[in-house]
Amino acid sequence: MLATPAYDIALILDQGRRETQEDAIAARVFDSSGAGYVVVADGMGGHEAGEIASDLVVSAWRDMMDAQLDGPDLTEGDLLDALPMAAMQANAAVGGHGDIHDVRLGATLLGMLMLGGRVFWISIGDSPLYLFRDGALSQINEDHSMAPLIDAQVAQGNLTADQARKHPDRNQLTSVIMGSAIPKVDCPEHPLALDQSDILILGSDGLQYLTNREIETLTRVNAQSPARDIADALLQALKARNDPDQDNISIAVVKPAGL
């Protein structure tokens, strides 16, 4: 039987400056299997539809993972199978709701599983997963939006950094859960091995109203503090910007406390 790891996890959900909350976030740790998960979904589809889509995605994820993880004999193979199954179940739930109610809706999915000191994830859309290690922050999942392609044009000299940042197509998604075929899925076969001092940060794209450099600096300053302090520092920095277009904000901070 696996030794039970300790994860220090903090979750924040904030409406930002939007009229409705279309993000959803959840986490759970399973003592029996030494496993845990965090899931973030960012819904789209207009008033109410976005909220419904993100709730459907998170509910489908939780149903699948709660059944898979609540046992003592969990293997890496089980997790690798469960990740795409959870995405397919979420996709079916969103598509079924859309068909029944004749509405077009969708959501991103960022789901992370922890088994001891190993981390598995699946990502569809543009919700970022960051690793803070040795004082540096890096996004370790793929960004399924036009942003990477637009940023590449800066490197090629075709756009300025300011033009890229304000590009009208920047947030256009190239993959999303909508009930149809999913164009892109980021689900690495091999897990990430965590170090004791690592910090993981998950969010909706509302977190990215802060730059990566700002997120890195805030995490470094608060690295020795509990996860809740890091999450709150990120939220307060977003609020201090007072951006009138601030999107919904989901933030999860995970610190491995017992590796």
C-alpha cells in the first residue's frame, strides 16, 4: 500500500469584473490511495450556458476520478486510462446538455492527478498549469489558443509585443470541450516527478491578467508560506490591477508537503 503523501492545496474562485461566474474549480485528496486531484474548467456560451458547461465538466471529472481513486491498489496505468476517460465523459455531458436544450456551450478542462510524488495531467483549452521550481516559473501544459501563434509572429518580427498582447484573436481557442471531436489534447504519457520544494499553480486564463514574470515573483516571495498565502497573493495582485475587463479567476496552488 502506498504511503499517504501530504498536499497543501488552496483554491480560490473569484468573479473578477464579469457579470457571471463561468469558472469552476475543485480538489480532493484520497488517503486510502495516497492520491489527489485538482480540476479547473472555464466555461463559455454566454449567460448561464458558460456556468453550466464548467459545472458539467467538473462534475464529470469528479464522478470519474472519485470512483477511480478511492481505493488502495491504484497504478499509473489506471491514471493514464482515467484521464482521457474523464475528458470523454465531460465532452459527452456538455454535448448532451447542448442537444437537449438546443444551446451551444463549451468549456476548457485542466485536470491534474497526484500519486505520491508523481503528477499526471490532461489539458484541453487555455487554462494554464505552472511549475515553480528552483526559483523559476514555467508553463508545462500546452496552450490551445491562438496566443502561441501570435507570439511566434513577434519572434519573427511581424508584430510588436504590444500588438501581440492586444491582438483580437489572441484568446481564440483551438481546442475545447463542446460535445464534438476534440482537436487537441495535452496528456503526457510520463508523469512529472515532484521535488519537495516544487509548487504547482493551476488557473483559468483570468490568472493570466498577471504576466508570467509577475506570477513568478509573487510565488518566489511567498514560496515558504502555505499554499493559501500564495493563492491570496496572486488574487490580491489581480485586484490591485483594477482591470475593468478582468475575467473570472480560478487559482489552485499545490505544495507537496510530505514527499
